[in-house]
Amino acid sequence: MVPTRIKRRRKLFAPVFAALLVAALSAPTALAAPKTATATLTPSPVPAGTTASYSFTLAPDSGSIGSFTLTAGSGWTIQPLVSPPAGVTRPSATFIQGTGVSIGASSPLTVTFTAQAPCGTTNPAWPLVAKSSSNLTGSSFTVNALSTPLSGTCTAAFVNGRSPADAAFNGGSKSENITSVPFTPTGPTATPMQVLVKDAGGTARPNVSLTLSLRCTPTDSVCKPATDGASITGPVTATSDANGIATFTGSTSTPISIDRVGLRYRLEPTGLGVTGTSSGEFGIYEEGEACGASCSVHGKSGDSKIDATVSVDTPSGTDLLSVLVSDLGLDCSGSIPAGSGYVYTPLSAQVVAWKYTGTSSQTIAVLVDKTLVHQQTDRGNNLDFCFLVEGTIPGTTTPKSFVDKFGVTRTETSGPGLLPPCSPTIVRNCIVSETAAQGGDRLVTVTVDDGRGKI
């Protein structure tokens, strides 16, 4: 019985010993430390949008690197390499690659290259892969992260003389094509809007995508998403050319248009990483035209209760005239002298606004619907005309002005006032007549400088 027991113990010890031997032999491999390397990428940060010389270095902490791939951060463009180290190439504008290289701790790699930074980026990291073999295979090295943050921003501003100009519906459902020439949607003189893009260093920057965004000035203009707010449509996106110029060109079939009349609109060039400067203010009118021997434009409120015709008394061939009727928030209640006992209540929120570039006076004939006329109170048989004179006397810096019905001199800065009736001594900026019209409507005629007014 004893020999049998000894034999069984030997059979049990053999596989246990073999397992321990395998574990002992494999232990050094499992505990081996990962290979590491150190990389640098300078300069960092860089001015947004600029083109600069970069230096990339790579060295293992031990062992040898046989290949690598350096991918540019989002939006960067790497230019072709000039005299790179052996085995280093630029397969595309987005990455640099090294194959068949031998990079050691005592023989680090340095690659100098030129790249253009974006105006803005969602990811400034430059991913780097380093391998032990010469063909991008083999074991990987753990390398520190590389990143190139941006400083500053690119800028975009309208070229002098190429900002948006006044435009008009002229019978359409939205404005005619907006160009840099007033009321000139097409033709050889209809120069398109242009914007100059510069990098953070002040150099013209090509290949930047811009979009024109509409800006409004309540209550003269209101943008979406407000109810009944204005929006801009058409080819409002363009890319800057080699000179940094983005050109926005509409046409009769695809115009750059705004779908609501209004004043003091502005356009702002926008883009990723771009700080845009808004254009000067411009208007979208119901009608607008160049004057000839005669000059007259017409506007009507949305509810058709205010109908206005503006005509120039003595036009010249180079004058421009335009009109719109809209709720612009004009208010004359503050112009009534305290203690005068005068009661002023506007009949409508609709404002007639017109613009004339010449020096002649204008005649405004406003037909008021009978439903509004019947609302008048405490004004006898006469309707008041609340008027705001605008701008300066052509060729001067002197503000235009008028004397209201209470003898107060009014300018654009001091605000609106009520027009006085015309008389032998008051022949301009006054109410010429107020007469009954067919069907119970009322026709109010005034002679004024350009501005805005309401009944």
C-alpha cells in the first residue's frame, strides 16, 4: 500500500511545477515598462490666421523610433516641406510623416515647416503617433500631447465704398438685390458688396468663409426671431480671395434681399474665429428711385389705412428719393408744452419715412382712411402731423431744423414736433392743406425737408 501512495503524489507535483515554471518565465514580459518619447511643437500660442514657421522635435526616452505621423490641428494648413530630414514627407496639407527613420535619445529629430493657422478652431491638438518599426507598425511609444492654441482673432470689415446701400421693394415681395450703390440692383454700375479679411497680425487673409448677418435697430427695424421680424436671404456667404477680399454678388434671379421695410439696418460679416465690423446703416424702402425731370414715390401701410405719396418740388437728375410706411415708433407727445392744455393723440402707429438726397423741398400727400379720421378728438377739423427732420443741410455739417406749431426749433437731436400750418411767413416744414377725400377719407398735404412723420 505504501508504494502506491508515493506514486500518486509524484503525479500531482509534476503539473503544478510546470505551471509555476511557465508563470516565472512569462513574468518579465508582463511587467515591462511602456516605451515613452518626448515631443515639442513651437511656437505656441500663435496669432489666429497667420502663416508662420514651426519647429517639431521628437526623441525617445530610450530605444529607437522608426516611423511617425504628425497630424495638424483642426483648420491648420501645412505647406510643402523644404529640405526635410531623410524619410520625412508631407503627404497632404494636413499631416507630416516619417518612415525609415532612426530617432534615438541622443539623435532626436527636428523638422522645420511653414503652416497657416486657422482664424478659429474647435481642436488645437496635433495628434502624434510614433512607432518602433520603419513602416508605421510595431510597438507604439507613449508621447506627450501637442497643442497650438490661438491668440487674437481674424477681423472682417467692409471695404471703403463697398458697404450695403439703400434698396427698395419697388413692387416686389422683398427688396431688390442689395449692392453698394443705392437703388441699383443690377447693371454695370451695381458694384457688389466686399469685405476685407485680415489675420490677427493685420495681414490680408485668403480662404476664410464669411456670412453676412442682419442686424437691426428697434424700433426702426426688427430682426427675426421677433414676430414679423426681418431676415436676409440670397448668396450671403463668400470666401476671401488671394487678396483677402470676399465679394457678395446677387442677381435678379438670386438677389441678396431683406423681406421687411425698415431703417437703420446693418450687415455684419461673421465666421469662425472672425471678429466682424458692422456696416453703416442703410434702409429698405417700399419705393426708391433716381430722380429725373420729375420725381415721385409711393408707400402704403400694411393695413392700407395710411397711403403716402412723396414728390420733390424741384428735382435734379442726380437726386435719389425713397419712401416707406411702417411702425417706427415716432412720438410727439413729449413736444407738447406743459400747461398748454393741448391734447395730442396720434391716429395711427404707422410712420411715413422718406429720404431725399437733394436740396429741394418735398411735398408729402397722406391719404388717411376714414376709420382713422373718425377717431380724432379735441382737434376740431384739423389733423396734426408729427414730424422729425433728419440729417444735415447738404454740403455742410449744420443740422436741418424746423419751428414747430408751438414756436420751438426742432432738429433730429432734439426730437420730433407738430408741424404748424403754412402761412405767408411759413412756407416750408408746414401743413399746406387738409381736405376731405372721396368716401370720407382725409388728405393731408405738407411741405417739408426729408425726415419722417405720422398723423
